[in-house]
Amino acid sequence: MPDFVAGEIVTANKMNQIPKGVLGYAQVTSGQSGITSMTDLTGLSVTVNISAGRIIRITGHGLLSVSNFRSVAAGWIREGSSTLGRFGSVDNQALTANAFALGHGAVILSSPSPGQHTYKLSLEVTSGSGTASLQAFTTSPAYILVEDLGADPNA
């Protein structure tokens, strides 16, 4: 965060150091099931325009479940076919029938290339023979959130 002095004229350079906040947000209130291989979650992608030299946080959130005992699923934060981070995982060995596991995670990007980027959430079964599901409801939506945290001091 920039240092401001009372009475100082705020320059464009100082203003550029301030976080810009939310760049993009998408949420769903209905689930998606029957997932086995890497699948983009419907409605959980957002396209944003990023300025040079910024720190960006991408957060993924949703309730995850798997159908079979000993199946394991993972939720991913991605751009195109590149995996940037994980927003959750679920192992049915630790769950009772019809239970959900909270998937919530974030990734911080230091100075991604400037311009337009599309970030998304994906889900896949990583082990076992079951299927994975995203659960979402009006009272518990799944979402992706992209935020600008400010100027990258290392840029």
C-alpha cells in the first residue's frame, strides 16, 4: 500500500498502487453431477482485464461430493488448460452417504501478463471409480471471485 501524506497531491502513480478490488465474479445455485474426467464447471468462469504489474487473487468455492467409497475428486482453479491452483478435494472414505465436503481455496498470481484472462473452476475424479459432483443451492452458491490486490512491489 502506498504511503500518503496529508495535503499531498495524489498522482496517477500513487493511485495505481491502490487495490482495484473485485474484477470479476460468477456464481451458480444449481449443481453439476456425473463428472469423471477434468470438466469445466458450468457457469463458473469469468473473463477479466488485468493491468500490468498487479497482484491478483482467484478464489474458488463450492460443496463437493463423490459417489463411491474410496473415490477422490479435486476442484481446480484454471486458465485454459493450465492449472493454477486447487480449491478443494473430497475423499468419500471420510464422508457418510450423501455428504458434502466444503471446497474453498485461492491462488495468488504475481504480475500475470496484462490483458484479458478467463479463469474457471474445474472438477475431476483423481482416484477411484466413482463420479464427482458440485453441489450448489440458493443458500449456498458455488462461486469464482477474481480480485486485484494492488501493485506488485516486485514488478
